[in-house]
Amino acid sequence: MSMLHVLLPSTQRTGALTDAMPWLLRGDHLPDAEAGYHAALRGFFRTPAGSWPVAALTRDALYGDAEGSTWLGADLAFVQPDLTGARLLACGHLDISREESAALAAELAPSFGDRGFVLEPSLPSRWHLRLPRGAQPPHFDDPEQVLGDDLLEHLPQGGDGRRWRALLTETQVLLHQSDINAQRQQRGQAPANSLWFWGGGALPAWVKSELGLAISDEPVVRALATRSHVAHQVLPQFDAATLKAHAQVLLDLEREADLTRWWPQLEALWREGHSLMLHATSGERWQLKPGHRWRLWRRGR
């Protein structure tokens, strides 16, 4: 029978695991893994020297043009100033139209062009910077590591970092002055008042995986699956017959707002004899083997 790996949101962000506890209690609660969405993906996909160029991978998944350049994510973000600095409250998932995104990108493009970078608004709130081949952008933390924190604690240091901090400040000033953001605030929407740079690098020479199928709506998973010759499907196409055709399957539910509709399907697969591994992005892990369903004495423990 197959092994289904289910990638779940952080247990600190959702209470939906409560619905699954009656049968999770029968499984094995494994030692916690490293927290984070991309940390979890690194458990399924290997790259040279552990490199993780998310920007290049997502750009290639969306447009197929990432070869030959270095890329850096430049996601639109909402930053809230406070007494000690400014906190990142949203990144890459703002409710912004393509028209608004295009207008903001046009306002910022000259600042990047003057530095030899090309700004590519790949998705409405998930942009990319095309850098010259061989460029070495500094390390920026993943947005999930920065959310809720003061930006200053996550900005690169040193001389090269200073140049990127200056560029970030310049873009924040331009976004603050934009009529697009003034209109958004008048409508009660959060302004796209900053960018967050992250995930820099070039496409990896190879990606390897033991998976037979990856089911996810995320571009980075599609790119990793394509480069590792793993079959890929989006979430609505998932069914039990699909699972049975592969020995190792990844089901990515990390972005699902409502997990309750998935529990009956997952429980049915477990009862049919499939093994489940549940990976929460906060690090918790559970293993459910077919025989574990007979651990009735654990119910309600």
C-alpha cells in the first residue's frame, strides 16, 4: 500500500486538528521536525548543497524563463509601523488586482532598472527581480519567519546588505506615495506599502525526490516536481484512485483555510490500508499505520 504525506498548516494557526484527534491519538506522535513550510518541503526534495532558490523555482514554474539568470523574490507586503520599528503583517498574499499590481510595478521599475535589475510582477502580489547571471544577492529570511516581527531584525547586514536596505527603503517611500495605496486605504484595504526580498539564487542543477506524485497549488512545488520528474496535480484533482497508483505521495494542504472537508477522505484512506504521515509546518508529526486503527484503547487519551 502507498504512503501519503500530508502537509498541514501550523497547529498554532489553526484549530482544525481537533477534528482529527480521535484517530490521531491511535497513531505515533513522532519527534518534531524543523518548523516552516519550505523546511518541510526540503524533507521531500533534495538540491545541490541544500540550496533552496525559491524565487528561481517559482518563476520557472510560472513562466519557464528562469534559466540563465539569478532571481530574487520581491513580494508585495503590508508593514505596520510601531513605536520601535515596523512589523511585517502580510506578504505575498495581499488582496490586490492585476491592474493595481501592474500600476505599482510600473512606478517602482525605474528604481530597479537603475541598478541593473528587471522587475517582473509574476503574480499580483508575488513579484520577482531578474538579476544578472552570477549575481550573489544577500540572504533574506523566508516571509513565514518574518511575519509579526520587526523588519530590522531580519534585514541583511554589511556593505552589500546596506545597499539592499537602501533599495527597500526607497521602494517603501514610493509605495507610500502611490495613489493606488491611497485608494486602497480609502476602501478599507491594507496598503501594499513594502516589498520583501527573499529566496534568491539560480535554478539548481538538479532536484531529486522519492515521491511519485505531488499534489499542490503552490508554484514552488510544481517547479520542484517538474525538475525531479515527479508527477504533479492540483488539489481538486485528488482522489483515492490517484493515491493508489503511487508508492509515495505528497498532499499539500498548508494553504487550505478549511481542513474539515479533508478529514473524512484521509480517514477513509487510512482504513483502506494506506499509511499516513501528517506534517504540520509548526514541526509536529504523526504517523498512522493501517494497524494503528485497532488501538482502540487510545481513544480519548
